[in-house]
Amino acid sequence: MKHHPVVIVGGGFAGVFTAKELLKRNIPVTLISETNHFTFTPLLHEVATGSLISHDATFDYESFFHSKKFQFIRGRMTGLDREKKEIAVGEGKIPYRFLVLAVGSTTNFYNMKGGEHAFVLKSIEDAVKLKKAILVHAQDASRHVSVSVVGGGPTGLELVFDIERMLRALKHKQGGSDYDVRLIHSTNVFCRGGGDRIQNYIAQALKNAKIDVVCNTFAEGVTSDEVQTSAGPFHSDVTVLTAGVRPNTDFLKKDLDLDTHGHIPVHASLQILEDPSIFALGDVIAIDEVPVPKLAQLAVREAPVVAENIKRLLHSKKTPLKRYQPKLLGMLFSLGYGDGIGTIGPLVVRGPLAWYLWRTVYLFKTPGLGNKLRVAFTWTIGLFQGRNLSEI
């Protein structure tokens, strides 16, 4: 059976941008994913709250990989045979010359009881399901919904502000409805790494939005109408978990030596320690026993390192490989429509400027010109029509 030059497993930021960089270098790519589309996960909270519709955050691979050297295979990797250099996908086997593991992360429930009653935000289906649940409660006979978001990191903050904005718009539109929104956070520091100016701005924005903030509190369980915490129970019609993620590597435990948290140890070249023909990047890696932050901006910058190193190995085994050093260029967060906070290098930006920069950064990361125009068009229409408050 003919080997595929490069097989990439995973169609998120890490996998898609690696494929893009390899194709730039004229290297054939086979991408394996369980879905036929890339999901722009940083914008899922906008889908869940009506600023975007579902197809604005999902892009089929063929819409931006216009290359005869690109091949897509739908499936789930279930095993790895390093000796034969092949992976198992369903009932089939796919041989490779180089393998790239970009399998991303999954929600970490931290052994929480009743996790089946909680909502998460990892896929477009999750976003649509969450939006519907909020609207169903907000528009039933009681005309009241209580929403709890667990986790005060970037995803939790962006989501809780947008949920409040959506419910405010719904209340204004239909009248007679009411809501309360709660943020439950394990510490009193939001978005770790921000200084006092950022923390104070976030705290004031939460206060202005009348979001109930419960800090230094752990969620311990979820039921259909309650979230149980270390500070006691709270009524909650809809509870969303955004408190953390873990590497999606359980299926690799028997084939690779993972660290205690499921990360794949890699060299600075992003090759795994056990096999120079296998690379890993994105949410699953640890360098020198330190997990690399699970952020899209880092996955995007890891991709050209992987692609260049594969090119060098294909063409010259004597050429030194590029080394990757994790470095954050800055962080930007949306705090609801027209407001944001973050850093660009040493500079702190806030308010409308931060929000516009946040949208601009994500717009430029959207793959494909046509897709960029589509998202920009939806955002522009939203300026005049407001949020989409249908449940789909």
C-alpha cells in the first residue's frame, strides 16, 4: 500500500493551519477528521447568543483548500502502529511517511457529578443546543431563565457577557421576561496573566452588566435545575461548563507515553520523543514537561514550524530543524458587544478599541477570503438588525 507523504489527524486550528503551510511548500496532505468542516471555536459563543448563525462559524475544508495535493478522509483515528507506520481509522488502515497529531482537547469535567446536565461549548452542535435551551426557558410560561457559567477564563467571560446581552435584547423585544446570569469562578483572578488594570476593568464590566459573580468557589455537581458548589447550591435552569479542557488523547494511551495529564511530550522541533516521523502540536503537547497553553494563536504559530521541519526532513536529513518556543503575543477578550479588554505586547487596550481589534484578529484568522467576507457581512447586518433570536 502506498504511503501518504503526510497524514494530519485533526481538523481544528492546529491541523488546518499545518495543512495550509504544507500545501504552501508543495507537500501533499491527507487530513483526517470526524467532520467535513473546520469549526472556528473562538466564535462559538457568538453562535450560542445570536451574533452569528451556525454556518458562519463552520467552513468545509474544500472551501479553502483549493489544491489537488489535498485529500480529506472522514473518520476517527483509533490506533497507531509505529513499526508499520500506519494508523487505524475505523476498519481501515492508512499508511504514512510523516504523521501529525493535532487532535485538540475536550471538556474537563473534573469528576463533577451530573455532568450530563451541563452544557459545553466545543462544537457547533453544542452552541446551537445551548442557544435553544436558554431561549426555551426564557420564553416559556414563567418568562424567566437563570443561567450559570462555570469558569472565568476567556471562554467563560466572553460567553457570560454575550448571554447577558442576548437576554437583555430578548427582554426588550418581547417584554414581560426576566433573567439572571451568574458566573462561578474558582479564584478571584479572571483570565490569568492580566495585571490589576485588566482585572479591575473586567470586575467593573461584570458589575455594570449586573452579572452575579461568585468567586473562590468550585462547582461540584449539576442537576436539571441547580448547580451545586462549594459555597452552596444555586438555582440554575441552564449551566454551562467552561472551566477547563484536557488533551483529547485517551485513544493514544496504549501507543504513546503520555504525561500524567494526557499531554504528548515533544522536542522543540515538535517531534514526539519516541519517533522522529511523528509530530504533534496544539492543545495536546508538552515541551520539557511543561504543557503549552491551549490557545489558537499558539497552534497557528506552531503550524509553520511543523511544516518546515517536515519539508527539511523530506529534502535533506542534514538540515537542522527549526525549534519552537511558546510565546504569547498578547490576549484580547470580548466583554459583550462594543466592549473588550486585553494586551498587545506590553500595551493594555480596552473598551471599543479592544473589541474592534478582537473582531479584526479573528476575522483575519478565518480561513479563506470567501469565508472572511461571509462573517464580516453577518457582523455588518447585525449592526442594523440586532441578534438572531431564533433557536437555530
